[in-house]
Amino acid sequence: MAGDARESTEMKEQRRRERQSGMWMNDRANKADVNNQVNALDNHDGSFGVCGWVLVLFSLLLTIITLPVSIWMCIKIVKEYERAIIFRLGRILRGGAKGPGLFFILPCTDSLINVDMRTITFDIPPQEVLTKDSVTVSVDGVVYYRVQNATLAVANITNADAATRLLAQTTLRNVLGTKNLAEILSDREEIAHSMQCTLDDATDDWGIKVERVEIKDVKLPQQLQRAMAAEAEASREARAKVIAAEGEMNASRALKEASLVIAESPSGLQLRYLQTLNTIAAEKNSTIIFPLPMDMMQAFMKR
């Protein structure tokens, strides 16, 4: 038993190391792809064409003419936990996300999108999943994620939050569909880790970093719960009967040894009898039964 437990522990540790090494390689590849995309967005030539520059100069001139009224439309403030993506004539300005702090934009040609960089949490709605051993269970969870790259979160996807929520639901279904009921009930940490890796790989192109995934609750059908409860109760009763039988066997052995000791000394039986009477009298009983030896009764019967 100890050898099997040691082997299972070593196998789990080996699988954990393999997952970590695989995650490290995937992270390096994904980071390289993300960096290439960010560089492509940040290092474009920034050319707006002749018409574009004319519009920019006209917007700047209009801003100067309408000072100081236009200054309130040109100054934007980005908070510490936010980043700003500035579009000029539909193109992201060189340098990508700006912030935090104070910025100057042109009212007519520039538009500003603020991206929250704080960690966001959401609940995965309960999902009805058919496990590998054909058992229907309802599982829900919680996901923690944050925007890692504001430029990708704005340029590569329409709504990163909604997409992450939908992807978390489908990932939960796909992961649980490959597990049986015993693995779902016992290996929640491994399932959550697998979901986190899958979500993190899928959302790298969106600039999203999935920090943590947790399985909240696993709901079983009522019939299955009653069947499992009956099985557990039967198992407990079987163990109780075995323990009671072992106790009876030990007690019989002890009584046998005690009888052998008393047989060696007849006065020991009388002392045991007196001790029993003392115990009965201490309990304040109104009736005390005195057992008489059969030898004494046989003497009276002969007369």
C-alpha cells in the first residue's frame, strides 16, 4: 500500500512538472506571437496621406481659434488603473496605449478608448455536462482575468469581456467531457489548472491574461445522490460489523484467559463475586440478587 501511494505521488509530481514545462514553452511561443502583433500595431508608418494631414492641420487650427473653449475638449485624464488607446483618423497612434495621466487630443480627428487594467471576476453559469462515464452533472465556476495588453484588447476583438465569458463556458464543457465522475469530484484543482491553461492560450491574441480558475460546485442528480448515499451507508455498516466481530473475538479471548486464571485460584471467584456485589450496591438499587453456588443447593436437596 505504501509503495503504491509513493508511486502515485511520484506520477502526479511528474505530470505536474510536464505541465509546467509545457506551459513554459507555450508561454514563450505565445508571448513571441503577441509581441509581433504589438510591434506591428505600434510601428506602422503613421502616414495619413495628404487629405489626412490636411484634416489634422485644419482640426489643430480650429482648436487654436476656439481657445479657450476647445481646451476642455482636448484635455483628457486617464486614471492610474486605466490605459488609453488614441485613434487618429481611424489609426492607432504610434506608441500604443497611453497612460496614466493627462493627454492632449484633437477634437475632430482623434477618438479615445479607455481600457480598465484591473483584475475582473465573473461566475461561469451552471453547465449541464455529460461526463465520460455517462453521468449528467451541473458544474459552475469562477474566472479571474485582466487585460494584459490594452492595444490588442481594443484592436483584435470587439468585446473582450463577453468573448472571455463565452469561451470559459465552452472550455468548462470541453474539459469536463473528458473526465469521469470520480475525477471531477476528486481532481478539481487539476481541472481548474487545465481550464486556466486553455483559456490563457486562447486569449493571448486578445491581450487577456487569465490569472485563476476555480470550480465552485458540482451538483449531482437526486437519484445519483441517493444511490451514492446508500452505497456509503452500506460500506459503513459492513465496516462496523467487521469491527464488532473483531471486538467480540478479542473479548472472548480475554474471558478465556480470565477463566484460566480464576480456575487456578478458587478464592479468586469469591473475590470477584464480592466485587460485583459492591458495584451493584453503589448504584443504590432497591433489589439485589444473590447468586448461590450449586454445591450448596445440592446439599439441601440431599436432605
